[in-house]
Amino acid sequence: LLLDLLFIVPSVVLILIFLLYTARIQINTNIYWILSLITGLFTVIINITLLINYNQNEVKESILGVWLTLGDYSISLSYYLDAWSITVGLISSILTLVIIYFSKYYLQEGNRVIKYYAMILTFLIGMQMLVYANNLIFTFFGWELVGICSWLLIGFFHYKEGKDGEKANLSGRKALIVTGVADVGFLVAIILIVFSQISNGMTSILEINGIFSSNISNIVAIALIIAAMGKSAQFPLHFWIASPDSIDIDAMQGPTTVSALIHAATMVNAGIYLIARTTAFGVNAEVYFWIFLIGLITAIFAGICALNTNDIKRILAYSTISQLGFMFIALGIASYGSFIALWHLTNHAFFKALLFLAAGILIHLAHTRKINELEGILRSNKILLGATLLAFATLAGIPPSAAFFSKDMIIHKVYEEYGITYFILTLIAVGLTAAYVFKVVRVLTFKSESNATNSLEFIPKSTMIILSVLVILSIFSFQFLKFFAWDNSPSHMLDFSLALVLSLIAIVLGSALGYHTIVVKKFIPIWLDHLVREAFYIDHFFSKVGKLLMNLSYQISKQTQSGSHYWNLAQFSISAIVILVVYLFFSVGGFL
Amino acid sequence: MNPTLFFPLPIFLCLVWLLILPLIRIIESKINYWQIKGSISIFWSILITGSIVYELIDIKANGAREISPDFQNLDIFHVLSFKLTQQNLMIALIVSFLFFAIMLFSWKYLRWETLLDDYGSYKLYYYFLFFSCLTGFFVVLFANDAFLIFVGWEMMVIPGYGLVSIRPTKRSAEAGIKYAIISSIGSIFILYAVALIYQITGTLNLDEARTRILAINGIETDVSVWLAISFIIIGFGVTAGFAGFQTWIPDAYGEAASPVGAFISGTFTIASLIAYYKLLVYLFPVSIFDYAWLFIVGGLITMSLGNSNAFFQKDYRRILGYSSVSQRGYLLFGIGLVLTQVGGLSVTESIPSIELGFKIIWMFAISFAILEGLLFLIIGKILFMGIIDNSKHESRVKGALMNYPYLSTILILTCIGLAGLPPTIGFASKLSLIILAGMTSIPIIFILIFLINSALSLVYYSRIIQNLVFTKPYKREEIGKIPSSMNISITLVFIVGLIIGLQPNLILVYL
């Protein structure tokens, strides 16, 4: 019943908002905010209740009914409850509640916020469905629902005058199309799983337990990895979240609250969650290695890009990509990898939401996203300074933050499973994180001259409350470990090792590099600087490919649809002759 | 004498209204009031829908029924053979519901679309042609005889030419002629195929013909059979949008009035699939005559052509035309999947798989009819709202729905439904097709082409949404109050699409 309510209540509220809005009943937009807030709170309470009533090691399945019947085969509408689903469900509901609360103070867009709240609630439904679905079809349902919300919310500022509105639109569509093409992987996986299950005589198809309790084939795992790469922005499908400054078409065009919720803390984790579930029960060692390699490349790549970007939101976006890369690295570890990845996901969700909201406040007040125009801005507000520094420290993996422990576990396991070379590369990724963090921190806090306009005295207290809540959650996200770790707890937990020492050294070196970026930059050749600034031209490359494909389509269009009667008839004749000749001569074989 | 001994009740009702319509026209001209035809047409379409529900309840209780009047020594009446099953009645119910919604939409719409003050005559043609199309569709749907299918087909497509060119513009007339020429050639192929079936089996009754085909020794080496199969694929391929025969579709949809596009896009496609099912799949078992790959390859080419053409269109109804081509491609590919699925099985063993596979095809076709119809109606309403120059060019109707949250929500859900995303019927049907692909063992590359096509369709569906909902409106004259009949019509179709999307089993059990 609790799980039913988790979907029914937000859906009813959503319908209510839709009816009130479309009936053009003039009511205060705060009513919509309150409705959304109550719904968010309700889902948090349900998730906490599920957590409290949950017995460790227990997996619960509850079937609501049959959604689709195809002959002997059926697809059931049912839930899957275990520690992972409850944890991710709880995190996403808490963050949604926080963001709804914060949005009232951040978004002052008149009636347009009604659409915003409606989409946030739809997102909440999609996310809960994705997490609790006991059937891959419903996981996909939720997966696509959050994708649609992401598209619409990125494009939220479409009404703005000039290029801003156009950019918002294009960015939304870019996210939809890139993740949509990657979703082909998800569908291929569904097809292959259906084939395998039907061949094995199963009638209840695509149920999570049936799929993941046995080893899945390499090709299914690879297909799911492609889907996850799109949703979780792994290299080279990262560019919908963060593009080079010269292109400036990415998810960061959306409101910062949306970036915090969807493109940092929740939706982008969907791919990690999916792969964690898939690989937890074992895949081939080669598949693990590929996941690890994708994560490693992504973490290093995004770390480098973050160093040479001048937009504060984009730096955070690259940082998200980099941390998702770390989660992929963890997923690529056979023993307890999924466990570590989900723990890092938990830690990351809270501090990254905190960072985005803090950045939102800065952008809101300073009316710029350019970091060199935000010099020393944090110095005027101590709460903001404290919260931001704590979040940045956690991001950099400085002890004793929760992310330090999860990163340390990743590094340690990489050393155990993949040897010294990959261990060093992972350390480089850790160092790069510290580097871009310290670069930003230096600019925001330590620069001596603060812009006159950058006064933070008028920040509403309620937003400070939100930041404080997120600070507490970031600190206590460590506690989620207890919940995860009932019997799957890895043997290694912060034992003093060479790996630990080296990771600390990497953080220190990275911090020094970040702090002295201007000095270091003098030694970097211009071409390399340019290459990094343009994010290695990945976005440019895909833009070119897109244009080429469009051009090809245009040519096909011109050739096949000229509009001329003669050409229409000629096409008819050609097709008819081809069907007759090919069918008669090839299918019939030699009897003619 | 009970007339339903000759015809299924829905066909009988259609024929009655076709006889009455010209008389109503005379009454209208006498009293100089032109809304009678439209009003009674709405009522009549409800009556037809009700008759289908009645038949469906009856068939559910008593099982499938055959209507085959036996007139001694009058062979001609043997052709009048119909079969009513749960499956074809469910399809009829959805189509007649859509038809009712379109009649409701047309009520106030027609005066504007025809751009005429004296539009009384046009309305007669309009309703007459619409009801003729529906009659033809029902005949194809319920017929159990090859020749009757041909007759029904012609009853459906010939008024279709008229409907496409109903708007008094040169381009409309040209589009109608293009369709008429290509479709007429297709009809010749169909007629030859029917003749060949008679030559091979000595009967035109489908059940009898199938029995005889299975009993003939060495049938698989009979050239006439292979010719009949090829002719059926080509003949119905025109309306099914088979690769190479699809050229008329964008022109016709681009120039037809929106309610016409809403009706013919889905209904004609369903009719062509029914014809394929009855005359090809049922009559010539794929286990003996291997034609599955033609549908696989044809479907893949069709969907690629549709999608690649849709990217560049600036005219919304043409985009819908190409979208319709690509959706037909998915359907043809789906038929290919069904037929591939039974490869290696005997004729008897293959029956359950074929039936199961076609459940998915019908589901997809219904989804396509509802969503594409809905999109045509929405575009029709947008054109109605902005009367500045009757332009469908996207720059002219830019941002038309930005300040209409209700309609923009429906448009967004419809477009994403056509792209196969949740929560409407489009998601359930696309997922069913994907599950069907999982039941077969065709090379993964074919499946990949299908999936990539499906993903790329997001490019133009999202562009429609972006331009209509998320762009600053073009300054234009607004017509003022929009007739509520249009809103009701759109809402009804949308609700049906949403309910089936959330609970597809509601109709699947009947299919």
C-alpha cells in the first residue's frame, strides 16, 4: 500500500495542478508550491517508513497486476524492494523536497513556475518508478519519464528574449536526442533478455529478479552500459551535460535548481543504479574491465576539462561527470564494486546538490556565471562560505569527509584488481578533482578584491536553512554505509595502507596544482590549452556528424520526394519490378 | 426480412446514412440551414459505434459469427460473406470512435477549411465521402471473401481521392490526382491477385481457398501463387506505404484538410494491414511461401525514408505525412518480425505465433491511428486559431500553443507517444513491438536500424513541440472563440490514448 501511495498521491496532485492551471483559475502560485512541497514531503515520509520497516537482507516483491498480456507471456506491474532501491528512492525524494522548497526563493517567473512544479512532480514519479520497478519495462518507463522531464526542464527558460531562449530550447533537445540514441542500448538489452527468457520457457518476462539473479550475457551487459553511458554522461556521451564555452548548448542552460536535482544528484545516477543492479550478480571479467575503463577515461577527461572552464555551473557539471566516472570505476570492480559505487553515489548526491544551490545563489545575486567575475564573492557571507567550503572539501575527497572514504575504497580496490598502472591513473583523476576544486575555491574565497556588486547580505534566511540541511546530509551520508553494509561489507574499510597514503598525496599535489593554476598555465602550450578549452572537440565532432547525417538525409529527401508525377510512377515501377524479380528469382529458387 | 442477414450492422447503418444524406441536403437548401448534415452525422457515428459495441458484446457471449446469405441458385450472393470476430470488432470500435471524434471536430471546422461562404455542397461531398470511406473500411474489415475485400477496398480509396482534394485549391487537387493515379495502378495489381487466387483455388471464399491451397500438392512451385503473392504486396503496398510506393503520402497529407488527414492516415493503414493479413498471411502460409524478408527489408527502407524526409519539412502536415510513412515502416517491419518468428514451424504450429504477433501489430496500428489522428486534429485546430494566411509553414504558426497549456500538454504527450515514449499508447505499442523483436531471431543489425530510426524520430517530434510550444508566438490575428466541439473531440481521443497506454490489456484481450 505504501508503495502504491508513492505513485498515486503525486499523480493525483499532478492531475490537480494540471486541471487548476488549464482551467485558468487565478490562484496564487504559492498554492502550487505548497501542493508540490506537501507531495515531496509525503514521498520522503513514505520512503523513511519503508526504510524503518525494512529488514536487512530481505528482498520484497509485490505484484499489483498484469500490465500487458501477450499470449502465454505477461508483464507485471510490480515493485522490488531492497536496500539499494530504498536508499536511492529516499535520496531522490529528499533532494526533490529540498529543491521544491528552494525553488520558491530561486525562481520568480510568475505563472511559469506552475509548469515547473508539475514537471518536478512528474520527475519525482518517474524517479521512484525507475528505482522501485520490478520489471525492466517499468524501469524503462521511469527512465524515459525522467528523460522527458529533463528535456522540458532544461528548456524551461525558452521564453527568454534573444539567444538565451533559443539556447535553452536547443539544449533541451540535445539532451533528449543524445540520451535517446543511447537508450537504443536499453531496448537492445530488453530484446535480448526477452529472447533468452522465452527460450528458457519463462512466461513472466523481464522481471528484475529473473534477469539479475543469474549471470547475464556480455552483450546484454554491454547494451545496458551504452544506455547508462548516455544517461550518466560517460565519455564520449557526456556532452549533453557540459559543452565547451564556445558551443554553450548543454544541460546547464536550465535553472540551477534543475541542474542540482536532475543533472547532478538524481537522474544522472540512473545509469549507475542500473549497472549496479546488473553487475552485482556477476558479469564477465572483460565487461567489468570495460566499465572500469569508461569510468577512468571519463573521470580524467572531465577533470581536465573542469580545469580550463570559466563558467561556474559548467565546472560543476564537469565535476559531476568526473564523479560519475568514479562511480563507473567502482562498478568496474568485481568484488563489492556496486556497493562502493552506490555509496559514492549517496555521498555525491548531497554535496553536489549543495554546491549547485550555492552556485545558484551566487549566479542569482551576481548575475553572471563567469568565475572570474565572482572573485572573492563568498567572503561576504559566512554560512555560504562554510557550506560551500565543506562541499568542495568533500568533492576533493579531503579527509574525514564521507567522499574521502568512498573514494579511498575505490582506489584501494583498483589497486587490488587492476594493478599499479591503472591505480596511478585513478590517482591522477583524484588529483585532478582536487586541482579544479582548489582553483575554484581560490577564486571564490581567497582573492583579495571583491566586486562591489557581489554582496551576499540579502540572501533569504530560508535558503540558508536549505544549505544547512544539505550540509548535515552531506556529513551524515556516511551513515548510509550502515544500511548498505549488512553482510556485503567489504573487507577493506580504511585500513592504513600505501594506497591511502598515495591518494592523500595525490589530493595534496592536485590542490597545489589547482591553487597555482595561473603559474602552471604558463608552461602549457597554446594548442593544448585550446584543445582542453574546447573539451577535446568531442562536441564539435558530434555536431559535424549530425550535420553530415542531416545533409545525407536532405539528399535522400531531394532524390526520393521530388513531387513529380513521373518520378512517383518511376519509383512505383522500380519497386514493383524489384519485388517481382527478387522474390520470384531468389525465393522461388531454381524452379523457374 | 432482417437486413443484418446480408450485412454486419455497422455496414448496414453506413449504407442507410449514405442513402439519406442527399435528401438531407435538399431539406437544408429549402430551409437554408446547413448544420443538419453535420449534426446527424455526429449522431450517426455514435449510432455506428454503439452498434459495434452491441455486436462485440454479442460475439463475446456467443462466439464468432459468419454472415453469408444463402440464395439458392444465385451465386452472386456467395460473395457476400462476412465474418465477425472479437478482433475485427475491436478494431472497428476504435476506428468508429475516431470517426466520431473527427465528425465532431469537423462540425464547425469545415467552413473555415474550405474557405468558402457557400459551403453547403462541399459539406454534402465531405460527409458522403467520409461515410463511404468508413463503409469501405468496414467491408474490408469484416469480409471473408477475396473479391469482397477488393470491392470494399475500392469503396474506401476512391472516396479517399475525393477527400484528399476536398479543399478548393490547386495543390489539393494535384495531391488527390497523385494519390488516385498511384492507387489505381495498385488496384490493378490487387484485381489480378484476386483473379489468380480464383484461378488457383476455384473459390474466392477465404476459408475455403486456404483449405484448398494447403491441399494442393506442389503448390510451392506454382508460378501463379508467387505472382499472386507479389501482386498482393505491391497492390496494397501503395496504401501501406511500402518502400517506393509511398510517394503520394506526404503530398496527400500535406494538402488534405486536417480531419481528412486524421482519418485516412490511421484508417487506411489499418485497412491495408487487414488486407495483407487476410489475403496474404492467412491465405498463403509463410511457412510454405517465404515472403517475411520482403516485409523486413521493405519496412526498414520505408521507416528510413520517412524519417530522413521528415527532418527538413517546414510544413506541419507534411511532417505528419512523413511521420506516417515512418510509422508504416515500423508496422511493415513488425509484420516481417511476426512472419520471421514462425520460420521453421509447420502451418499448424505457426497459427498461435501468427495470432500472437498480429495482436501486437493491431495494437501498434491502433496506437498509430489514435496518435497520428490526434496530432492532425491539433494541427487543424492551430490552423483554425490563426487565420492570417492559412499557412502551415512553421514560421507562421510558431509558438501557437505557448499560451494554451491544455492543448500544449496534449501535443507534447502525443508527439512523445509517436516517438514511443511513455505514458500514452505509443509507449505500450512500441514496447510490444520490441518484445516481438525479442521473440524472433532476426539479425541484430536489422533491429538496430529499427531502434535507431525510432530514436532519431525524436529530432522532428521534439522540433514540432519546440516550435509550437516553446517558441515566442508569431504575431497573428486570432480568430477569437474556438468552438468547444473541437476541444471535446481532441480531449476524447487523448483520454482514450492515455487510458490504453496505461492499461493496454483493456484492448489487447480482444485483439
